[in-house]
Amino acid sequence: MTIKTERARELITIIGNGKFITGKKQLSDQFDLNMSTIHRWQQPKESGGFDGIPSVWVESVLQLASEKADIDFLDDSELILELIRDSQSYELVK
């Protein structure tokens, strides 16, 4: 795992109130994405994943995680940089 995939898994788990699968379901419903697409956010490219949250979704994911954890992740500039550093555009699969 990379920093970006670890952070993706952590944020998805926070959104799911401590359960990764619940977080995937909530994000899937919220963004109208396939759950397998969200699962791939926490997988490295070498394993067929996205190697982190695609930059187009970072702000929305941080907002949802902030609401669940009562922490303002959007104020954490280091976290944001970790999430978007070296990010590329990916075609999202619905």
C-alpha cells in the first residue's frame, strides 16, 4: 500500500463509521459510483487500483469524512497534499 491508498482506506472507513464496507456503500450511493470503483481507490496501480482517491473526488470525500468524524479534514493541508500529490486523471467507472 502507498500513503495515498492507506489514506483512502482510512477516510472510507471513517465515512462508514468504522466499517470499510459501509463507507464504500455510502460513497457509492452519494456519488452514484460502482462500489468496485470505490474499492479500487485503496488499491495500488500495480494491483489494478487507482492508487488513491481520484482528485475530482478528494474534496467531497474529505467533506463527508469531516462530517462523520467531527474533524475538519479540509483544514489539513498536509493530508490534502498527500491525497493529490502525483495524482492523474482517471476515467471513472460507473
